[in-house]
Amino acid sequence: MGEENRKTEESPMNGKNGMNRQDMGQTETISPENQEPPMQKPPGQQSAGFAGAGMEEHQRPPQKNRKKLVAGIAVAVMLAALIGGIALYRYMTGADPERSQDAYLQMQQAVIDTKADPYGNTVDFEALWEINTDVIGWLKVPGTNVDYPVLCSVEKADDYYLNTTIDHKAGLPGSIYIEKYNMVDFSDPVTVVYGHNLKNKTMFSQLHKYEDEAFFQENPYFYIYQPGRTFKYHIFAAVAFDDRYILGDYGSFRDDAEFSRYVSDLKAQMTGHINGNVSVQPGSHVVSLSTCIAGHPNQRWIVSGLLVDAVEKGQ
């Protein structure tokens, strides 16, 4: 995924095909007696007039060629209009990172009842389902602008929401999502949540704030909201990992050994930060937030949290 995440035009050089040429010579006086008679035109050939634009009749483009020329121009105009129409349609209907972020900010204000403690926030999922029934939760990472709905499709391609927004517009910024191989109630040993790393610092871009050790220490929690409940996760690792497919490489965490191996691999990474005071044992529930690292296509920046509390709330 990607952090994820654009052409220059060259102007043709204008020049002249040739140079003006001036003939020079001596002026000769021609007397009436040595003056040549005017050239006679062959029978049937007419003088060029205004209609002929300086060309003899037999030099004009054939009627068939002129029709082809007109038809060609018409086709070119129609193609230009079609291409322009497609571009306008894509602009009007396709996704755009800036416009999408504005829409998400408006969505936050409309559906979230914000409290001083993020653990107390509530989300109006009924309103979100009016937009998209694939919404399964809402993710908030304090200290960042990561404050988005989480989606999952059980019917479409695994990476459908990588480049599709909550309102089904194709393109960046995509959505925050999990794959259908994870349980939508976040009850798996490890759930992987994906999002783009973008130049405008939206979606999962600001997870890279955890590269700073002070920020890592000062912002230790993130939250996932679902209808009727809230999960609180304590961040124990923010590291640069390789781009392996986590759910596949660790056997979907079907046994404790694979879970322990994953946690050990996270803690063994050289780039990033680990909170050794958070004990992550088999039987726990971990959520890993995964995004790209600019300039390193074979790596992922992963912020992992351990579920430490859950509260049921009335809707």
C-alpha cells in the first residue's frame, strides 16, 4: 500500500523550413522588337482567378480529398470533445485527496460525539451505513489526524478499498480498511488495518509521527469504535517492517507459536521504537496499523497496539 501517494509537457520547437531568397542581376532593357510574344495557354485551360486562388483548375484538390479532409477534421473535433468529457467526468466523479479529506472532516463533525477523553466518544453508525454498509468501525489515533471510518468488503477484491473511498469513488485517498480474512469484530489474535501514506499527510501518513521517540512515549493509545462498544489499544511497537503479507506469512495466527513469532519479529526490528513494559502474550488481541514508507517500496511502517480495555455502551 501505499504510502503511499503524478507529467511535464514539452513544447515543440517552431522553426522555418527555408530562407527567403533574392535574385540579383543586371537590368536589361527590352525593346518592342525583341520582346517575346505572350505565352499561349493550351486549349481548355482557363486563367486562374479569385475562385482558383492562384491555381489552375486542374491543380485544385480533388473533391473526394476535400471531403476526406472535412471528415477527418470532424472526427478529430469529436474525439477531442469525447476525451475532454471523460476527463471532466473523472474529475467530477473520481476521488481527490483534498476534497475527500474535507468530506471526512465534515463526516467527523456529523457522526462523532466527542468527549474530553477519546475513550468516551460515540459514533453514529446508522448515519455511516447510509453512505456505505461496509463500514465496520471507526479508528482514532490521538496526536494525529488519523480519525476515519474502517471498512471491509466480503464480496469485492481484497484491495478494493485501497483505492476506493467510502462513497465508492475510485482513486486516492482510498479508505482505511481490513481484509475479509480478519473478523470484523477485531476478535482475531492479530488484525491488520491498511491505509495510504500520502503527500498531503492524510489517511495513515501521520502514523510516521511515531518515528519520533518522544511522540511514541507521549501518545501511547489508539481507539477503535464499533456499534455499542469501544476498544482501547496500548501501542507496544512502531517499527519499519518488511513487506511480507502478514496474515499469510504467519498462518493467519491459527496457533500461539505464530502469534509469538510475529510479536518477536516486531520487537526485533532495528528501526522504530518498542515499549517493553507492555506484555504481549498468546491469547491477546493485537491490531497492527500498516502503511508505506516513502522511498522504501519493500518496507512497511507498522504501529501495533495490544487490546487493554473494552467498554460496552448503549446506543
